[in-house]
Amino acid sequence: MTEQEITIQLSDDPFDTKVVKVQVPEGTKLMCNEAYAADALSLYGITDHQAKKTQLIEDNVGYITRGEVSFMSKDGERALIDIESKYTAYCVLDKEPDYIVEQLEVGMEIDVKIKTNQKTGDVIASISDAIKEVKLKEIKEAIGNSSVGFTARVKELIHGGYWVDVAGIKCFMPGSLGGLNKLHDFSAIVGKEIVVMPITFSKEKDTIVVSHREYLRTMIPSTIDKLNETIKEPRTGFVTGTTKFGVFAEFDECLTGLIPKAELSEEMQKSLDDRNIKPGDEITFWAKEVISDRKIILSQLGPKIDLWDGVDNKYKPMMITEGKVTKITSYGAFVELEKGISGLIHKSKLKGADLSKGDTINVKIGSVNVSDRKITMNIA
């Protein structure tokens, strides 16, 4: 005797089938139409009742494997998927996301997660479950890796934090990790798409814990670079806190700076004194000085003006112009060409001139280095 698999149809629905194993004489190939399946089974001592209770071998249950789409119903509700040339599973398409169904076609190879209906023995294939399991593994492997982030949608505000959806995986994000600073309105990010990083896995709750704050921290260096490139542009942020000496504001998603009281507009200074500025208030300002990624000085009085911008175009080598001596040192004399712009006449170029602080003299421009804020010159 040898073992063979046969498929029987249990009703008029072509998808309502059963795969069972039967013992047949060596060299015999059992073939029959669904209408005669019950009779064929009875020849080998298998009743319809026994067939309904037959289940797949356990090692074919609950794992991800590769399959090929062999049939799709005209109504687009179900598909048959051949698994490893061993058996056929069916997939209920109305339980799959639209973007998956739209791409599906006969002959396509696809990863599926298969499981068995314990009552009927039917093999059921789920494409979305396979995708989720692969994504779950990917997220777990990224725990502690500060270079890997995942797009997530904040689904619900709950006690202590949020439920967020990461590619169909339900993850927990503590409220304190929803931003760089304590959020003034915890519901503000509900429904929004953010980037999160997995930080730990709670075995007790069987849940991955994620953080938006960790992602924002990784963005700080590149955001600082962009800030320096566009420092003259006005920015809009929101207030995160106030003190008697100024207002703290968050901006560009991951940066926080201080607007000193002296850099606030008159109206905002009065509001600060009257304690009418609250966390969450929108505020407009310019970046005045970037001392470090944790210390940024902001101002409402306008952009920081670099007096050296364009100096190399205004003062050309060999040009003769007038300046005022502002300082005499052992290595030369400093001459101011205009407010904030000075140059040095090295002692070797003074030619024995008797200069005093405050003297107005004619000088010849030597070299101009805007990045180093240096101008060399000679007495004309």
C-alpha cells in the first residue's frame, strides 16, 4: 500500500474542499470527480464524517512559506495558492488590504502564512499575516539600532501613552517619548504619521515599545546644518516654557532655543511680564546664534546680520581707502574701515610711521579673507 492525497468537494462551492490522505495499492493512482469523491473514499474504508475530521500534518501549520497563486475567483473574493507543490491553500481576499489584492494575479509567487482550520482541516493562507510577521521580526531586530526608524501612525491616546501602528503591528509609545519636550497637548499627534524607533520589547505585555523622541534626536545634527544655511529666514515654532529671562521655543521639529527677554518684541515682553504666554502658543522668530545643538539663541527683532557679508566684493586687493586707527600692538596697527570691519597693518609694513589711536589714514588693501574675518593692508 502507498499513501496518496486526494481532494474532495464538500458542497457546490469549489472552494469548499478537503485534502485527505488515503492508503491505496502500490502503483495505483486514485482519480475521481468531486461528485464521486464520497464513493471513492468508501472503497478505502473512509467515511465522509471521517474525512471532515482529517487535518493537515502539524508541521504544515502556522508558518510562513512561499506559494504560487493558481486561481482567483471572478468575484475577487478568494484565491487558491499552491504551497511547495504539496497542497493547496485558499486565501480570503476580502480580509486582505486592497493594495495587496490589486497586485495579485495568477502565477505570482508570494509569501503567505498558512494555518489550519482546526474544525474542518482547511488550509488557509494569509498574505497580510506573513507581511506582519516579517515586519515584526524586522522591528525586533532594530531594537537598540539608532540608525533604523519606521513610519508609524498614532492611532489612539491611552493611559500613559499611545497605541501606534507600524506596518500593521500594534506598538506602545509612552507619552514622554512623543516628542523632545513634554507635549503641551498630548492629543495633538493622534492620527498623525510620525517616525519612531523601537527601544525595547515588553515580554509581559507582548508589545514593542517605540519612541519618537529617539528619532528626533538623530535628526538634530542635520537640522542644525540646515539652520546655519538658512539662518536669515524667519521661523515659526511653539512655546515650550517661559522664565523671567525669556521664552523657550521648539521649532524645525527637533530643535529648541531660547528667546532672551531683550530679544522679544515689545508686545511679547509685556505678555511675558503679564504671564500671558502659555506652552503651545505659536511664535515667530529668527535664529540669532547657534552655540551648540542644545544652546540656540533666538530673536524676534530680525535676522542676525553678518557685517562681513560682501566685504570681499567691497574691498578689493590694491584698492586705496580711508580708515581709522583703533589699536596699536607690538605686531602692528589695527585700522577700522567701517563699523565692525577692521584690518591689520603688520609692523613690517608701517615704514616707521608714527601712528596713534584715533588717527585717520589712507591704506592699501592687501588680502581679504571673509571666513577668517581678516584683512591685511599697507599704509598708502
